[in-house]
Amino acid sequence: MSFDPKHWREANRRLAAAREEKTARHAALTRECYQKLPRLEQLDRAIQGTVAQAVAAALQHGSDPSAAVESARRENLALQQTRLELLRSAGIDPQTLEDAPLCPLCGDTGRHDGKPCSCVTGLCAEENLKELGRQLNLERLDFDRFQLRWYDAGVDPALGASHRSLMEAVAEVCRDYAETFPRCPAKNLYLYGGTGLGKTFLSACIAKAVAGQGYWTVYATAGDLVRQYEDVKFNRDGDGSGREDVRRYENCDLLVLDDLGSEMTTPFVQSALYQLLNQRLLAGRHMVISSNLDMDAVRGRYTPQVASRLEGEFQELPFFGRDIRLQQKEERQQRP
Ligand SMILES: [Zn+2]
């Protein structure tokens, strides 16, 4: 599992702000209680004193410190008990005065079991979804909203099956891919077929589901991706922010690349695309690509290196049917 440096920074900034707010709240509450119960403040000071005494005794050289440590410990316990009784008699729940960490798993250190704690990774996933939400209408994206009614139920003699049954199987592969990520049977999917058949919808559903599980997911249209590579090459990004964008495409856990073939395919684009594909494949990182091009068209458009990577390393998912947007328009026109 990797993290977008931008999401990581933002997650840690949010955690630090939440901790600061919690500390301030705790300090205000303590001050309020001290005003009501001056005796509580004296007791807290005395308790801190016994801790310091125990530490000082333990560090003393020469004599055996155990008796002094034990005496400080006993005094500490007695003071704690008096404090508890004072709070109870004032009707204050002792727990509200405890400065407990926000995350009991990592004690607000951000790491648990030698790995980033779920309090950080959960916020990273939130940031990832926020970012996808700026590109896609996330609310709409749900495998359950993929409507088979737009696909003909009659058997297509050329295929020996109906478009509906074939598309049901395609949707199932996509759902399965997202649900079993990153241990999905096929590492990479290639969704292809005519316009308006649901390729973008299903690939975006995968993006949302995988990002929701905490895997760093980047969605881009081929046109946007190519533009960013060109910006970096020709130094058009000015502040160098484009370089970070390009690295996201290379390093994310899942790259969803929409509408491959819609970009201007110059020699530079061919080489950038090959580098990206090759680098991700070598690193074992996942990709979902959608395109209007079948493999014959891919071979006609791209270099043999790009075509062979797509052919050899991706599970092909052909889409069938008639443009759904067109069918929806017809339906609207037929309404009285
Ligand atoms: Zn934590």
C-alpha cells in the first residue's frame, strides 16, 4: 500500500490539528475544574511530585533505591485515591479529566505494529476520495447502479449470446476486481468498445471502491495524462508541480486511465506511454484502462512495444450494445 505524498501531508496536518484542539480542550476543562475545586490543583501537583520523587530515588547512586521508590509509590496511590473521592463528591467523572490520546491504537504517534496506523491511512483514503470527487460524480458510482436493461436481451447470432448476459459478466469481473483488490486474478483490465456503453462508469466504480479500501488510486483521462507529461517535458508547469502529478501516475496502487486513444499520439506520447506502462508492470502495480480501440486498432495506432504490453498483460473486457446516452435521449423524446 502506498500513499500520495499530498494526501499523506494533509492527513498528518489534520491529525496534528485535531490533537492540538484536544489538548486545548483538555487544558480549558482542567482550568475550569481547578477554579471550582482548588484542592484538586494541589492534589495534582502533589501527585506529580511523587512521580518526580520516585524517578529521583531510582536514579540515585550508591544506596538501594527500592525503599524510597516504594514509599513514593504508596504516597502516589493514596493521593490518587483522595483525588478520586474529591472528584466523585463534586459530581465530576474522573474520565473527563483524563488526557487520553485520540487514537488508542497508536497513542497518537501515527504508527502501529511498525506500520502507518489506521488513523492516518483512513484520512489518506478520505483525501483520495475527495480528490476523485473533484473529477467524478462519486455519489452516482455504484456497481448496483449499473443497469442491464440498456443491453439487449435477445441472442446476438454472431456472438451466440445476448449483449445483456455478456455485459452482466463484464460488470461482475469489474466488481470482483474491485472487491478482491490487490489480490484480483487479473492485475490489469482493458475495457473496450463503442461510445456510451458504460466503460467509464464501470472503471470509475472500480476507482471509487479501491480508493475507499485505502489503496492509493489515481483516475485520469488519457488526454489529461498526456498533457501533464508534455507540461513536464517542456517545463510548462512552472513551479514543478507537474512532476509530482506525473509521479502519481507512476507510483499509485491503481491507475485508472480513461479513454485511451483519444489523445494526440505523437512520438513523444508513444514513448511516455510505453515508459509508464512498462514501469508500472515491472513494479507489479495495477491498471484499469478503457478505450474505444480493440486490439487490432491498438496495433494500428501504437508502437509494437505499447501494443504488446496491452495485449500480453491486460485482461480484455469487450463491451457490447447500443450507445446508452442515445437510448436515454430516445426515451425522453418518446415521453408525452
Ligand atoms: Zn492511530
